[in-house]
Amino acid sequence: MRIPATGLAGLSPRRRRIICEILPAVVPSSYGSARFSEIDANYKPGAGYTTCGGLPTLVARRLGVSAAQRKEGMGGYGLVGMRNGAIRRGAWVHAGSCPGNGAVTSAPLGTRPQPGDIYILCSGGGHDFGCCTIQREAETDPFPKHLGAKVEHIGVIVDTDCNALWITADAGQGGNEQYADYMPRQYDDTTGYMTGEQSREGKPMRRLCGWVDVDRYPFEDGFNGQA
């Protein structure tokens, strides 16, 4: 188990449950173990995808999502879908200057995700105008296609107290031999860039796209908005 440097006293019951119960049940773990199968039971080497979406999906489902919420994208394995689901329920915090629409909060300079929040990294252009709006997951989706930045990775925040070094919990590590672990990541407040991930092309994918504020999302665990 990894505990934030500031301890647990200031965390909501939901955040404490994520940090102390849900994450330690599967992190650390590696492909082939029973613990890792809780994150993604279907993955096999050469499957053509990484398992990073499995850990936030497990967190969301353990907190409780309805069938309607899952259809919206929360608790599914799609990275864009997770962000779409948070936008639809007013729980997405966009790490940029554009507020998007009424369902999106834009993070002021220096604002950071908190332990338990689900964070997303993106790369490329279109972040400010695209990553705060609902994006198509398929060409048949019935809403306009805003070409935002490419969603690259998703994980769970454990500690952002240190100015330069954050700790996250992530699956999707290790190439074909996938594993989940607590990861140290350098973060730059002035640029919004985070180290520690590579794209499929081997390029750094470091921009913090934003995060799901888990206290604001209406999970079914009964802890909504509770300090």
C-alpha cells in the first residue's frame, strides 16, 4: 500500500477506500497472476493493446456504476469513454485554459488532482478545445467530432504533495509482460507535462489532459460529496 505524504486524515471516505482498499488488492501485480486478472482477465501477450484502462475501470466498478453510467463511458475500458462519462456527470476537471461547457471545470494554474482521482494523459494538438468536450469513440457516435488531443494513458493518482514528484497507480506497464505498480512521475506545473509514459511510437506522452474528480462523480457507494 502507498499512503500519500500528507496521510489519510484529509481524504474523503471514498478516497480512503480507493487508496487503502481497492488499489492494494491488485497493485502491485503482473500478467498471469490472479491479482492482475482482476484488472484484465482477457489480456494475452500480443493482444495489441495495453491494460492501462483496466485499473481505473476496476476502481469505478468497485465504487459502483449503474448500467446507464457504464453506457455513458464510466466503468468501461475505453479511455475516451471514461472522460466522456465524467463530462456527462460534471466530474471532469480539464487541465487547460478552456472551460469547454457547463459540465467541465477548468483547473486553475497550480491546481492538482488529489489521491484517488483518475488521471488521463494526452498528446498532440487540440487539447484546449477538444479535451474538454465529448469526443466520438466510433464514427457512428451521434455527436460532433471535435478533434482533440490523442488520449494516451489513464491511471489513478496516489500522491501529488511533492512539488516535483507525483506517485500514481498504473496498469499497462512492461510491454507484452503487462504489470500494475505504483509509479513515480515528474510533473511540471508550468507546462503541464508529466514524464513516465511512452506512446505506441515511442514518443513521450506527457501532457496532463485532466482528471475525474472522484468525489464529484455520482458513484453508487453512498459517499458522494462527503469529506
